[in-house]
Amino acid sequence: MSAALPDRGQTRRLGISGTRGVVGRCRDFSRTALADWGWLPDSGSGSSRESEPSSYGTHGDTDASYGGLDRDSAPDLDVDFGHDLGRDFGQDFDMDLDEDFDWDDERRAVAEDVLMVVSELVTNACLHAGGPTQLVLHCTAERLRIEVTDASPVPPRPRPRADPALPGGHGLVVLGRLARAWGSVPSGSGKAVWAEIAAPRRR
């Protein structure tokens, strides 16, 4: 994906306090990381922060800390269970038959999915868990894992038979459609809700 991404991948963390403007802050943080990792084309910033040197840590240092939190304070990134409801971008189309493929468009589309998932996870933490306490992004050549930690031990549960005509209750539906897998794990006295999105692929 990017020369700036080490073979082992890279983890970035954002410590969060309060809920005012938190969705926008987490989206900006994620957008900057995506640009650094090559998940966004150079011309697809849409944010002045992407043209500035990253203030979240040294590229290539998987043990760097972000937002004042060290690597050991984050939940285990190797837990592999949850809801496998999403899509794998490598299986959604015939790579050999798509003659109109645009690599920049593919990266922008996947990045938009990432930002939507970040928004949904952070919003759910604000609405149901008193607000998020940490955002963790762990990127490898194959996928991005997003984790949002909060102080509530109650795992997220889809609302039964949510009416599509009414607002609310659709966040986990959106999450299931955009992420290739998602779930939650205990983290201290609370939990971390995670989602994985496959890396954009050249066809």
C-alpha cells in the first residue's frame, strides 16, 4: 500500500476526553492516517491537516504513542471473533473484466467507508456509553482495524426490527454492511468495539 507502512503494520491511537466535536476530531485523525498509509490519493485530501506533517507519531514506529496512551494500554488487536457481515473488496467484482477501474477512485471509496465506520462507532459510544475514551487504528497491507473504547461493559446489540423509515437504530446495520467483520472485546472496566475493513486493491 505505502512505503511509509512497515511490514508489521502500524498502530495509531487518539486519546479522547469529552464528546463535543468528537466525531469530527476522530474523522480528521483517521483521514490523516489514511493519507499517510496510502489509502487516499495525494490529491484527495479534502482537509488541510493532510498537507501538514503528521503530529500523531513517527511513521513506521508501531510502538509509538498517540494521545498520551502507550501501546500496552490498548486492547488486544489480535482477537478474531465477531460478526462477519461485511464485504471483501476482492470478491465483489471480477478483477479481470473491469476495464474502467480507477485506483484513486477505489482508494477514495474505501476511505469513505472507513470514515463512515469511525463515525458510527464514535457516535454509538456517545449515545450509549457516555462517550469514547480512545480511538485505535491498526493498519496492515491487508486490512485496517478500527477500535473505539468506552467505559461501558455492555456490548452493542442491533435493535430488533428497526424501522427503516424512522431515525435511529441503524448504526450497526451500516457497520455490518461496510465492515468485513466487527465485534467487541472487554477493555478494563469497559469495552472496545472493533471493525475491520479490507485494504483497497488494484484490479
